[in-house]
Amino acid sequence: MGWKVTTVGQVTTDVRYGTSAKANDDGQYKYLRMNNLTYDGYLDLSDLKHIDVSDEELEKCVVRKGDVLFNRTNSTELVGKTALFDLDEEMVIAGYIIRVRLHDIVSPVFFTRFMNMEFMKKQLRSMAKGAVNQANINAQELKSIAMYVPPIELQNKFTDFVKQADKSKYAIDQFIKSLHVAKDATA
């Protein structure tokens, strides 16, 4: 296709680990942990903890809309889970997650979907270093991954398509849930 081939490190402006501070129930910030990233690239906010961090540490571990989250430590099957943070509020990430900020030549939606492609998941599993029940991919290894960079106009069209597909999926999920509620009410 004639697309530029580069590395993750060359398309990022910042690649940073989260905090190792302890979570609590009433901290100032919502705290994203590895269980908050789904295998298929979304956020699951159903089980959130909270955390307090100093203003100095906050900039190192805060996530903002458009950041991409990469699960660097997990089981071999789940290491490398990647999700787009597309919320309007700031949250803090745990140390098992890497925050990725991208240059404007790469769409965060495109990057997230690229990292969640099956061939990428296989590559991530093969490059992960194993320990007892855990596998790890560090920031330098993440930055070394080769990737294609289609023209940004094509990435933006892809992003629009993904957003529309996600809206449709959400509507279908809501409809199915309402059917289950209606069925349970008549049972």
C-alpha cells in the first residue's frame, strides 16, 4: 500500500508507567488497574478503586482523553491489552499500565485497534518475558514494535467507521438487555 513503516516509539510523544501508590476507597482520583482494560480494547469501569497522589506525581500517571493504555504486566494471554481512554475526566493509572501519547500523525483509535489485532496479540505474547504466573513487556520493548502508518485521512475515516460501529453495538446491547428485563418481568 506504500504506507510508512515505523516503530511505536517514533509515533509517540510520551510513554510512561503508572503509579505504584496504594489504592483506597475514597481517594481524589479514580484509579485504573489492569482489570479495567478489556481484552477487546475497551475500558470496563465497573470495578474502580480510588487513589490520592501528589500534584508532582499526578502529571506522571494521569490519563486524559486521547491517551492509549497498554497493560504491560498480566498473564501471558492478557499481557498487552490496549484500550483508548476517551473520557472527559482525568484518572490515574496503576504501575502495571503504560500510558501512550501519540503524535498527531497517528489516530488513537487506529493505534488501539492495531494493537488489538490478533497478529499483534500473538506478537506481544511471544515477546513477553515470563515470571511466576505473570508476563511483562516493558516500555522500551513496546516502543520497538514495528507498525504501518497509513495516511491520517484514511485513519480518520477508519476512526469514524469504528465510532459508528461502536454506537450500533451499544444500541444492540441495550436492546438485548431490555429484552431480558422484559422476559424476566413476564416470567
